[in-house]
Amino acid sequence: MTTTPIKSALSLSLLATALFSVASLAADDIQNQYFDALSAHCGKAFEGVVTAGSSADDGFSGKKLVMHVRECSDTELKVPFHVGDDHSRTWVITKTETGLRLKHDHRHKDGTEDKVTMYGGDTADSGTVTQQSFPVDAESIANFKQNGLDQSVTNVWHMYIEPNTFTYRLTREERNFRVDFDLTKPVALPPTPWGHK
């Protein structure tokens, strides 16, 4: 039995579509596993230490650093990052149709939004079950430029979730900031982050 060129092309097309679907499914599964690993710590808080940084990160020196996996749903996690008595920062990790999104919700003490807020980006690939990276998105670049933060327009944020450690990291040219949190030792829950209930 001979196969016509048309049937061969159709078979290749169907095979390519099937392989693409499997790859997409695998990417979703990888990111779901990552999301679930972080979500498993919901309701707990952990202390961290700066393990990489520069003079630009002096605001974190000598202050107690605590992350709190505070609000969890099937599609979104809200993780306040407390720096001493500064309760202005919350990381928001959301599932999207194409992957995961990280945004930084910054508030003032009275709960109002900072002029530089909800910046971040979407994953560009499936990452791994322990690591996801979030290159800066266009909306954030516009916000940074509007507020004189041109140095931030190439930001890439990374979050690692290992069995014993959670890591938040920011990289760009001449900047590598990293905080590692010890997941083996939950700490007392911090105050409610500014602007949240």
C-alpha cells in the first residue's frame, strides 16, 4: 500500500499538532506543580536572609524579612513580603492562559496604592517545578519610565521553591538581589499588609 504525498503531509501535520499539545500540557503541568508547591505553605510565614545584593539593597540590611503565604485560591496566591516595620509589599502570583504571572502590589500605610505598583511580568516558558522566571512586561516598563526608574526596564524576577527553601531573586545588568527563606522553620504571623483586609 502506497501513501500519497497529501496523506503524508496530513499525517505529519497531525503528529506536529499532537506533539505541540503534549508540550503545552507538560508546561501547564510543570507550572501547576510549582504553584501547588508554594500553595502547600498557605497560612504560614517564614523568615529570610539576603544572600546576594549591593548598595542598592541597603534598605533590607539589618531588618527582619518575613514572607507570608497569606491568601490562596486555585488560581492566585498573595504573599506579603515584610521588611522590618514596612508592610507595603505583596507578591501576587496568578495562573494565566499562557503560564504564570508575578505582580508586586505596593501600598502606602493608609492602604492607597503607590505610584509604582502592580509591576512584574509573565513567564516566557514552562520553567521547572522548582523555578519560574518573570521578565518585565510592557506595562511595567512604561510605569518605571514614567517614574524615573529607567534602570528597572530590564528586570527579571525569579522565584524558586525547594523542599527547604523559598527564594525571591531580582536580576538585571549590574544587579543581583536575592533573599532565601527557610521553609523548615515557620515563624509567628506578621501584621496584615497595608491595604489588605
